[in-house]
Amino acid sequence: MNAASALRSARLQRVLKVLSDGKEHSTYEIMRRAKAPAPGTCVSELRPNGAVIDCTKRFVDGEPRWFYKMTKGPRRD
């Protein structure tokens, strides 16, 4: 996969804005706040840009939910 540059992609910038507070965010929350239809794909593109984003699977009301937390932002080169 070819990752988009985090500095040039408006889509990735919107996802970064959501994740930049260092808190956990659900897939749905990222979709809604960043207007990003595929948050998992965005996270996968941010990682080669140097971002460190943890992913945790939890069950909420018996259903699996994914949560993302950025612990280091992408490099700025």
C-alpha cells in the first residue's frame, strides 16, 4: 500500500486532529468527527508517516468495538 503524506492529505489531517488529544477514540467517533469513512485505513496510512497509534478491541454490549489512541504524531518532513 502507498501511504499518503500526512502533511498533504486533508483526510489524514482531519483524522490527526481527532487523535491529537492523546485520548482513545472509537472507529465511529473518528468517522463522525473527521468525516473519514475508513478510519482503520487512515490509521494504516499514518503509521508509515511516523505516527504511533495503538488499536484496542473491546466488547461493548456484547459487540466488538475498535478504539485508537495516538501516542506519537507523524514526522514533519
